[in-house]
Amino acid sequence: MLRVIVLGAAAGGGVPQWNCGCPVCRAARADPDQLRADSLRADSLRADSTRAMARTQASIAISVDDENWFLVNASPDLRQQFNATPALHPKPGRLRHSPIAGVILTNGEVDAVAGLLSMREGSPFTIYAHQRVLSILGANSIFNVLGESIVQRQPIEIDVPFEPMLPDGSASGLEIEPFAVAGKGAWYLEGRSHPGGGDGAGDTLGLRITDKASGKYLLFVAACARVDDDLRRRLAGAPLVLFDGTVWRDDEMITAGLGHKTGQAMGHLSMSGDHGALAALDDLDIANKLFLHVNNSNPALLCGSAEHQALEQAGWQIPADGMEVTL
């Protein structure tokens, strides 16, 4: 059994973003209680294009035994997400304890690594990341609060499956295969030399995560600039795919007056359009399709909007915080 908890599904800044007055953020502020899956009244929201759920920044938790958990990316909202998720609480009666055994990083963006700083209180776990991402952590002394005698840093390689280990050295029962995805390096390194050098391979990863006992698996691709034949092959027939849903239209940040970059310039494929995710993945027979890393500019976050209806008709969902899927 592979259990997945969506801790958050929003892009950087969350929904609502602290300094944003766009239609989605205004709608989310007007409905502050509509945050988690167990509080969502889907039927009442679906037809109302003036309403939007608040969402924290993208991260998921995975487990095969309901006792030991691994995070995929550590969002800036991690403390809030932990507090809202009973499965990730310390065991009753333990003075200090965490069920988090490790964190797998798929890129070095702030959205993916900032939450590590909330895990600095002395509980052992392992960070798994490509060497290029580990080099970013190593070059920034603030991450030294995660003392390497307690928090191990384990490099992972493209197309080389690995089994993350539990803090006591025992096997987790998971197999994770990282693979390269079209994308870009962290925005804060644009125009600067990367501490890891090299050609950019490893800056953006997808993951195939498998329960070794049952063979059930999911694909996690929270950042993707292009769907190529290799990615289509990997995603075809998958029981669950969590995929980059940053923008609806490539130019939406510009046309909304919220920024000066296209989705492509930020390393993200749009949901819509002839080459967008909805079209590119439509014929792949994916059982469960969830969009992650959805930006507050994306009109699909407005319940009842034409964009929201279009993605639902295509079999996709934008998960609420706390949504669970069991494979």
C-alpha cells in the first residue's frame, strides 16, 4: 500500500499570496475556512466562479507503513502543513519524535528547499537530492543549522533507482527512480555561476515512486517546461500522476500585470494550448491526475471558472491541502 498526502498544491507564495490582490487571492481571502480537503464543500463551490480555496505551497508526504514518512520537497509552509496533518505528528508520549525519515528534493528552488529550515530541531532524517541541488545547500551557510551529524545529505543520480532508508538504517520499502525533466535552474542563480558547475543536468527532476511490496507507483513531476516522448512513455498508464500546473496560459503573468515572464521562461509548461499539459497527456490512460505547483495567477483555481471546468472535464483535479490517495 502506497499512501500519499498532498500537503500543499500551490506555487511560490501560496494562495493567497501575502502581497497579491489578484482575483484568485481576493477570493481565497474571502473564504478563509476552505483550506483542507476535509472542510471542502465541493458541490457548493463548483458552480461559483467567485470562490477559491486557500492553498499552501507544494509538497507531498508518502509512506508504505503509515509510520515512517518521506517528503517530496520541503515547502516554505512546512510547519503549517505538519501541524495540519496528524499522520506527521510526534508519537504520543514521546518528548521528541518525528515520523519523517527523509526529504527528496526535485529542484533547488525556494519553493522546494526553504522548509528544510523548519526541520532544524535535532531529529534525524536524510536529504536526498541531485549533487547540483546539494551543492546549493552546501554553498549557503544557513543550511548548516541542519547539522550533518544528524541530517545526512545523500546524492542521487538520474535514472538510478534507490531505496531511501529509515533513520535506524533499515529499509523503507520504497523505490525511487529520479529522471531528468525539461526545466531550468533556480531563479536566484540566474546570471550567476552555479555552485555545482556543469551543464544543468539534474536541476529539475521527476520521480517514479514505487511501493516495492505491491508494485503500486506514482509519478511526481512538479516542474516541467516540455513534454517529450520519454516523459510520455514514463507517464503512460500510471496509477497516479502529480504534474506541474503552474499556469493556465503561457503569458498569463504578463497579461494579468503580475509579472514580466512567461511560463516557459520560468521553466513551466502551461495547462492549456496545443502543447499544454491537458493536450500532451490526454491519451496516456493515467488513472488519477493531479495538478501541483499551481500559481495564484491561474484562473483554474477559481471554482466554477471555464478553466476549472475544462480541467475537470479532462479528468484532472487541483487537490486541496490534506487530500489523500492510497494505491
